[in-house]
Amino acid sequence: MNSIAPGIIDTDMNQDLDYEEIKKEVPLNKIGLPKDIAKCVKWLVEDEYTTGQVIEINGGWNM
């Protein structure tokens, strides 16, 4: 079993956050988009060998 651990993603749930301040802490200097998570989900669904992983999608925020 695998899991995805997203960082800050631009969704309605996070609309009250100050994205400009958060971006200063993210090495890629951007907030994630839902499509960033979707790409990983697609890859995991298609992959037949990866198992037991927690994949962090956070632009390097939690390295």
C-alpha cells in the first residue's frame, strides 16, 4: 500500500492561507496545484512495482 502526503495545495480548503508568505518557505517557490497530486495518483495506479511508500508532494517544503 502507498500513500500520498501533499503539502499546501491550492484548494478551497486553503483559501484563507497567505500563499505569498508560504511560497517564501517552499524551495520551488510555488503552491501545489490539484493536478500535481493527480499526476502522482495516475502514476501510482499505473505502476505495478512500487509499494509501501509515502510520497510527499510539497515542492521541497518538508525535506
